[in-house]
Amino acid sequence: MRRCWIRESIWGLETEFPSFLYPITKGATTIWERWDSIQPDGTINPSGMTSLNHYALGSVVDWMHRTIGGLTTIEPGYRTMRIAPKPGGNLTFATLDHQTVHGKVSVSWRIDGSRVSVDVTIPAGTSATVELPLHPENLVETVTEGTYRWSYGRVAADHTTFTLDTPSPPLLGTQQHGAASETHSRNTSPESPSMQMPPKPPG
């Protein structure tokens, strides 16, 4: 049930101790050795095990990378990769940048009302299978070097309640079908690999 609890904690934007977002409220930009390396009153935990850059919870970062950002490697060095973000809970946007031996991979998605936008940039010498989140037709596209943007009407996110009896497949996320309009643009110029990310909403 680890994945289920991680989803509830992060997607639900839980910020109280203990949670994965509690350290962020204390200014964390790394993974800590323990949940409360910095205590609610701002003091360092006196236990002695208080590393502020530790792999103890590194599996959480891996899960965020693969699930929220949606990026996984298919061939060594990300020569081929899978991009399949899974929005959930109260999260409405996420951005991931990953430096590979071929160059930087960027993935960004945003939900704005009934619209979803997805931006992907992959470097020369690579290809990616892109599974568009909340797409009404579960669209999957294979792309090569360049910058891509998709914008489309979304289907409702799944809000299934998980229990100890929930089998593994539903924990990977589900989608529903519905009508929506779509736009898709592409920029494959090697001279201009960058893309414009949607602005972060205020607050």
C-alpha cells in the first residue's frame, strides 16, 4: 500500500507532520533522513539522525519522478523513454527536468479548468512514447528530438477510494472517455530546443 499512501499524502497536499510535503514548509529542497529533521518550532531534531540530504526517503523522489513527472527510461541513457504523467488529487501542474547523456529532457503539464496542456522537450538522438494524461481518447504518441505541446479538453480525474483490498492495477491510475477538442504543435528545430512553460499560478 506504499504507493497508495504516497498518492494520498502528496496529491492531497498534506503538509502536516508526518507527510512528504511537511519538509517543504520548513524550506526543504532535498530529502531528509527523517520526517522531522527540522521540528515544527524550527529547531533541529536532537536525536542525532538529522541529515538534511539523505537517501532514506529516496524512493519517494523516484515515485514522484516516474508518476507525477511521468518520466521513465526504456533504454539505457534515456535513448528511448516513456512519458506518462498521472495527475491526481489537488495537483494542477508539475514540471520535471532531467539531464541525460543526450541532453536535457523536460516535461510539464497543467490542468486549467477543463483544459489540459502538456509540454515535452527531448534531446537529439532520443525518442519518447508520450501518454497524454486525462486525454479523452487515451492518446499515445511517439516523438523524436524537439519540443512539443498538446492542449485538449480533459476527462474527469478518477477519485477511486483505495483500501487494503485494492489490487495493484487500479493504483496505477485509470481514465474515462469523453468528448474534447485538441490542439497539437511541434517545434523540432535543433537551434531552439527550449520551450515556454506555463506560469505558476499565484499563491
